[in-house]
Amino acid sequence: MARDFFTMDDFNLSGRTVLLRVDINSPIDPSSGRLLNDARLRAHLTTIRDLRGAKVAILAHQSRPGKDDFTTLEAHAERLQALLGRPVRYVDSLYGRHALEAIQSMEVEDVVVLENTRFYAEDESLADAKFEKMATTHMVRRLAPLADYFVLDAFAAAHRAQPSLVGFCEVLPTLAGRVMEKELTMLTQAMESADRPKIAIFGGVKADDSIAITKHMLERGVVDRVLTTGGVANMFLHASGVDPGPPTTSFMRKEVEGYDEFLGSCKELLARFPDRILMPTDVVLNDNGRRRPVLVRELPSDLPVHDVGLDTIAHYSDEIHRAKTVILNGPAGVFEIEEFSVGTRELFRAVAEAVAFSVVGGGHTVAAMEQFGLVGELDHVSTGGGALINFLAGKEMPLVTALRRSKAKFGKSA
């Protein structure tokens, strides 16, 4: 299948100067500035290693103004150097004279990390402006003339439009890095696959996102069935006439802004697709830290719902094992508490063991998969949070649009 965007394989990058935009936004200890997790950096190692014959200047952001972890990229550069096993130079400037000289003096295989793009007001103030406008920013006008190519690898920020992400795409041939290429390839495969049955499993507390995705997928026939767990199931149950009880409903109202509106959306979806949205038949309540299983018909309860029950696990596991394609986002319960991790663990294990092509994503989902040691058994684990949600919901992705625009503009150069 022909791609509508460039990849790093479409050009000879040896000896060339490359601006590489990554997403290495990481948890940081505000008191020490120490990186608490380097997963985002490790995700981009293949891209950087495949650029070994080039001169690479890295652009990235860390947090945003006003946050405790809004800081320089010095610690990121140090960790990247350790991970790569070769020198990585941190430059405390983005497009000032110091940064320009650092780029101009690079030799082949050199890697420099430029300063946090969000230290510069235009990266935030011009967010969501027209692409042509973002291409006229100081950042782009000063850095672009020094580079031959722009490699876009920040899939986790693919739903954002900022000068450091899309501005260069208007003036330089823009190529998808390995993270971006893999994400778009695997997610597109999952969405367009003709291998049926195809199911989606949605859980967690961000029920509003999952409701939007459910609507998109069912209306367009992307999946045959949606299995609901966690907070998503609580909302669909409530919409079906089953009140989970004050503690659960009160919690969901705090988590989901516009709860009643989304409840209405759930009712509409259940009326339109009654046999294609599955809800738990039993749940587990938190009774002072102990599991108390109850049938859904026994609700409401004054105890909070913290997991799905064994009958639901068995039923959903059968659905998973019959499926040819599985898309998973969100845990089935409060998996962080061991007593209530059973549903999440067993359903995630079923996905990992299934013969189906499996795509999973979302911060809590990936954390749970790592906790249960299942990551290596999945076909694709997405690096995206909001980006993944937008992709699955069929929303426009500015970075994907930018890649397509660049190929249309610079296609004859390939």
C-alpha cells in the first residue's frame, strides 16, 4: 500500500543535517530535576540510531509554563547519551547564536539536544495557527536554513499543532521517524483490517473519550463489538437503567465533565447498537479493602465498584479469544490495588494470549501491561495518549496532515 507521507527510507540522509522533533516529555522530580522514567526517550532510540550517518539536532518539549516539571532538557540529553552509548551535547538555546553555531559545527554522527521549545513563547502562543503562519516563526526561519530535512517522530503529540511540530513541514522535506511510521502503520492496520471478528475493549475513567470512540467505530463498522469495563462500563450501565450507586456515580461525575450529556450519548448508542455494546453482568465492590462480588441486577450499592466480576471476565475472555483483531484502551478496575487488579490482569492476559492482532494504548493501560509483564506479547503498544484517542475517534491529526502536505509539496525531491 502506497504511503501518503515520506519515511526515513525515502532519502539518503548520510552526511545531511536533520532536525529531529521527538516527544521525550517525561516525569521529573521537581526538587532534583532527575528523570523518573526514560520510556519516552527509549522509544526514539531506533530513530536516532538509524540517523547515525547524519548530523542530528533534536527539538523537544518538557511540560508547559507554570508546571513544577517545566525545566530544561539537560537531564534528557544526559540520559539520552547514556542510552545511546555515544556523546550527546545539550545546548541551552533553541535558535539563538549559541544554538546556530552548535548546529553549523556538527560533524557526521553528532547529536545535539536544543533547549525546551516551550521556553519560547511562539511555540505556545501560535498553537493551532495556520501551518503557513507557523512556518514564519523565528524558530523556523532561523533553524530551517541550516537543515536538509525535518524528521517528525513525536506521535504522542500528533494531535497538537505548534510551530516546533508542524512549522518546519512547510519549508523542509518532512519524514516520519520510526516511532511515527510504526504508530501510523500499526494503528491504520488495526482500524482498516478486514480480519473479523474485530472488537474494542474500553475501560478506565476517561469515559468521555471512550464514548466518542465507540460512536465513531460502531457508526463506521470499524469494530463488530465494544466490550466495556471500568468507568466506561459504569456509565453505560447507568445509561441502561442500572444505577451503580452513590459512591461510584459521584466519582464518575467528578471525572467526566458534562456527565449527563455523555450519559445521553450512551443511551443513544445503546438504542442504536443494542447487541454490539457489551456491559458487565457482575462487578466487584470495595468493602473496606476486600472484594465483594455482586450481580449487576443487585445494584445500586453504597460501596464503590472497583472491578469486574468473574462471570464478566469469563464472557469477555471468550470474546477476546474468538476475535481476529483487538483494540484495547483502559483498565477494567482499580488495578493499582492488588485486591482489585483481577479483572484488568485476566482480561489483559487474554488479549496477550489471543491469536488476534492486538493494539493497546493509554498511560494506565501500558502501566498495567508492564506491571503484569505482558508488553512483549502484544503486536503494538502505542506511545500515544491523547494522540491515540484522537486517531481512534477519527479526528484530524495535525502532524499527520503536516506529513501529507510535505510529501505533496516536496514529492518530486524523493
